[in-house]
Amino acid sequence: VCALRFLYGTTLGRADYIERLPYGRRPKRLPVVLDRQEVLELLAWVRFRKHRMVLTTMYATGMRVDEAVHLGIADIDSRRMIILVARGKGNKQRLVPLTPTLLTELRTWWLEHRNPVWLFPGARPDRPLTTSTIQRNCHKAVSRAGLKKAATPHSLRHTFATELLEADVNLLTIQKILGHASLQTTSRYTHVRRHHLQAACQVLDLLPLKELLGEWGQPRRKIHRG
């Protein structure tokens, strides 16, 4: 569809055809979100410290896996307590908050390898880890931990965003941190806010269920008065 839109809109100059080329509809699914205990179990079953640190960084910052593995030493600004995401989606840069706990962990990790360029160097010191390595090891950790949810590295990003929302951080701020081009993309996390879902269910406690139901759980018939 994108190729046809480019053909008619740009190459042939027939923009009137574009409206007649609808996009196919994809099924909309809620993102997989883990609770904190599940995150701890997942990280505990990651065998290698390097891979565990990448996943921990994703959970603490909401980065995508490709953004995390390409973090450079110069991207960590400990003075301003921010991280520069230099390889964001669409080659867009952004800043994300850096917590003191994560900074301490990253410093301890760097002292183990002291690579002058990459925070997470790969098999070759001049190159970073690959995303496939993190995805493969995350999948193994999910299996070892016995998690029932189909968690992936991206689930840690979803979890980070959901926890920010549950902490009453506004959507616009979350959008900037995650690097979403549209606020509509960020708003999907409002559908998985656990305490809001629970609060909605508690509305049932306000209904006079005993009075609405008759014996044996049958609804009472409506009485028509003459």
C-alpha cells in the first residue's frame, strides 16, 4: 500500500487515487505488561551479566532493545542524570531520565570491561551487542523462570510505561520519554493500568445485588402496578 501511495502521489502526481487505497487493518492487542515480581524472576534467570544489564536498563528507562544495545559511554550524563538515546526510532534523538541506582549499576558494569566506546560491547570490542542476542537470551530466561506471559524484551518497555502511568506521570511526559511520534500510541497504556481496572470493578460493590436478584440467583420480575 505504501508503495502504491508513493507511485500515485509522488511519481505519477495522481493524489486523487491515494484515498482509494485503504490500509489493511491489523488486530489490536494489549501490550504484555509484567508485575515487579515477574520482572525480578525474569532478570534472575538471565545467565550472563551483560545481557541482564541490557534488560535492566530497558526496564529502568523504557528504551527499545536496539536503543539499549547501542548505548555509548559518552551517552551517559551523570552530571545532569540523563541518558542520550542517540539511535532512536527514525534516527531521532531524545533524552531519558537516569536514576542513581541505574547509574551505580552501569558504572559497576563498565568497570568489568572498560570498553572506551560501547557500554555493552559485543564479541568484537569495536561493535555493540546485537538485538538478536538479547531477544534470544530473554526468551530463554522467560522459559527458565516459568512465566506464563509471552514476555519479550519489549515487554520491559511496556512495563516501564505502565508503571509511570500508575505513578500519575502525565501522558505527554511519557510520550517524550518513550519517543513516540503520536500521543495516540502512548495512550494505549491507559488500557492496562491495573489499579484503574480494579477501581472500575469495585463499582460493583455499590450495586444492591441482593435486592436485584431473587431466590436461586434469578432476577426479580418487574412489578407492574395498576
